[in-house]
Amino acid sequence: MSAIRLAVEQLGGVSRCARICGVSPSAVCKWLRRERLPRTEYTGETHHATRMAEASEGAFTAAWLLANAGPTTPFAAAGDPLAAEDPPGAEGSTEQTDAHPQGRSASMTR
């Protein structure tokens, strides 16, 4: 069972967790489906893990929840907007292109 699922169950279910965090029940269901907290927890925009831990009356800590229900890629933790979605190429192969065309330097000289 995922850490986020354990935490939500410890709090009394999806509806109560949503009230504690100030989000909709569908948002909590999304966390459960993805088995992780939203990216905003790791960019400091939200504090759901802290609210959940405080409401758990010591059953788990925010640090435990953040460590075990976190993003699956380092880009998500860094706030990359694409990291919240499935990784590129998950549904089919796509060719990646170089950001700098060949023959041009990344730095400009005068």
C-alpha cells in the first residue's frame, strides 16, 4: 500500500483529508491514483503533508510522508512543469532534439 494511501486512510478517508488540506476530494483521489503528493508540495507552494501530519495525531510525520509520497523524478522535485505529467515517450517513442543546433556554440563570443 502506498504511503499516501496509508496517510489518507489514517485521517479517515478522502473527504476528511480533502477538508484538512483545503482541496477537493477529487484532488485527493488524484494523489491516490498517482501514489504521490502534488509537485507543489516540493516547491513550497502548498503544505498538505504538514497539515495531514498534524491531523494524524502522531501516526506519521510530514517528513515521512514527503519522503515516501514524493515525485518519481528529480525534475518534479525541482519544479519542472512537465514532471507532473507522464514522462515524454511514455505512450510512444518521440525523438528528442538538441537545444542548440550543431555548429553553434552555447556561449556567444564577441
